[in-house]
Amino acid sequence: MDRNKISGQRQYEFVGKFNYIREAGTSGEQRASEEIQRDLKELGLTGRREEFEFAAYETTEECLVVTKPYEKEYLVTGYKRCGNTPAEGIEAPFLYIENGDDISLSFAKGKIVMLNGPVRKEMYQKLVEAQAAGFVTVSGTPIDMGEDLKPAGYTLRGVEKIPIQGVNLHYKDAVELVEKGALRVKLILRQKKAVRTSQNIAARIEGQDKAEEILTLSAHYDSVPQGPGAYDNMAGAAMIMELAIYFKENPPRRTMEFIWFGAEEMGLCGSQAYVKLHEKELSRHRFNMNVDLAGQLIGGTVIGVTADAAVCQMLSYVVHETGMGVSFINGIWGSDSNTFAWKGIPAMTLNRDGFGMHTRYDTIDLISPWSLKRSACVLGGIAERLAQAEVMPFKREVPEEFRRKLDTYFIDK
């Protein structure tokens, strides 16, 4: 790959155009999709807008009140997809169970318990088995001030039955609950399901002589509501646009599809909509190259490969030729590459270490043109090698071990 044709500054300027929140299903995300389409049009590519609907959850009431031995209401954020308490709430004894170890869980029956970090599927199921009445989790740090004292928002995923509800509390308030000896609390969580509309933007460069085989380069362009998501993941979206520019000027032998996914932060909704819409041509897809988290200068680059271990070895050889260090992990990844692998298409996600994900600090101030160019050259080097190869260097298959995990990941969503 000719690195001189890859511009970190052009990518940086692209990121700078999206310095606003792009929560899925909102006008911000819609605005961003239109901007991406305009850029593609200027490039001479047709950006296809592919709309889809997804389920969202809107909280109408979230409340945590200590009732004994003192009375005080605390600011909390309810877990989405976690169901509803009775309108009057649930009042029960309070117990701090730290990391949710088995010994502490043995005392959780009938209590509203507080844990140190977010509750995911496995811990939620443990709380249900322990017959907890509800849960409170903790986020933030002891040095937070001002608007950073607002508790982070979490979504419970992969759980079908939701008999207990939970809220998230800031670290400083959690300290006060423990120090003041909270004995009894009341928890209220009420939310309603809504249907929102998002959109993927896709552009295709037809292959020269192996057009029947498709390679995809993808990144999501939506953000969480807490911040403008420069690192997560407009920097990744900029890399995909930069490589679209490169391959427009350097036609590939294989067909290349460039995709900007919407609603990734809502549970990989955009990539799931894509594979459903393109189901009839999935047999032509050979490899997905996804980016999620990019652009910060200090950090390491990791490529998660959901394919046979031999694919890691092959990609490592290709990246070695670029002279840029990358670590490889062979497993499933919490990003849109999972969706392709679930459909039997080998896939990877490129990540760059960084700070501020899912916070208001995730701005362009932390993004580096140097890092953008570096990562784009890594990804572009892989893409070009595969796009121009006489024969694809690996089979179109995903190990059964990964397929089983992905079945659980998606079927339970």
C-alpha cells in the first residue's frame, strides 16, 4: 500500500465535522448519515441509505431512597431493558456485596444489593438465583466533580426474563450509603419500549476481475448520549472513508463494500439489519474488516480475529510488512464484526487503546492525525492484500467454538 496516499489530516478534519452527539434514532444520527452521504457523493461514490427499525427503552422514573436509618433520595440512572418495578417501587433491606462473590450472594435473598461495577448477563442471573429483590451498581471515581457526578447509563442485554430491576449510582453516593450505614432502601424503575429508526450508509466499489467475492470495511458512526464519540467511533468512520478514497483511486480486484453502521451502541443493530437485508448475497462475502475505537496517539493497537487461528498468523505477516506493531487476539469481539462471524463470514475488529469512551471527554481534542494515518495504513494494508490476491489465503469459515458462543450472544439478545 502506498502510505503517501493516506492522509491523517484529512481523517482528522472528517472527525471534526461530527462534534455532536449522535445517539441512535435521533436527529444527530440522522444529520451524521446525511453528512457521510455528501462526502461519498463528492468522492464520486453512491452512498446507499438503508433504513431499519430497532427497539429503544425510555425511562420515565428512576429513584433510590434510603428509608432507614436516615432518609435521603439519591441521583440514579436506571438499567434499560431491565423491566419495571411496581409503580410504588420495591422497599427492602440494603446489603453491599462488593464484587458479588458467592459468599456475599448467599446473604442476598430478599435484599436490594449494591455491587462495585456494572451488572451484565452472568451476574444478573446470579442475582436472580440468589433471590435478590433488586440491585444497585456503582460508577465514577472519587475525584469526579460537577456534571461527572451523574451516574453512567447501562443497558442489560442478553437476558430474556427480567424479574428484578436495578439502577446505577455514583461512587461518591455509594460511599455515603456504606459510611452512614444504610439499612433499608426503596427502588423505583419505570420504563417504556419505543421503536426508533436508524440507517446504515453503504458504498460499493465493484471488483475488476473477481467481483463475485466481497470484502467489507466497516465502522459505526452513532455515539452514546454522554458525548460526541470521536474515539468511539467517528475516528473509525473516518478511516473507512479514507480507505474508500484510496480504493476509488486504486481499483481492487475483489468487490469492496464500505459500511457505516447506525445504532451499534444499541446492541449491534445496524450490522444485524445489514446481514438481514443482504442475506441473499452473504455467500459472496469473504471477510469483514471492522474498526471500533481509534485515533488516540498514546496506546496500542489490537486486532481481534473471529476466524481460524491461521488467519491471525496470515494477518500478522501482512502487518509485519508495514513495520507497525499490532497485537492479535483470536476470539469473538464486542463489535459489529461479531454479526458477520455469526453468519459464518470470517471477521476482525481493529481497536486502539484510548481514554474517555462513553463519556463527555470523548472529543476530537484527544484524536491524533498521526494515529489515524497509522491505523488506516494497517487496515488498508490488510484490505489491499486481500483485495488483490489471486486466491483468498483462508477459507470462508468460522470455528464451531466461536459459532456456539455467537449463537448464545445473538439468540439471547
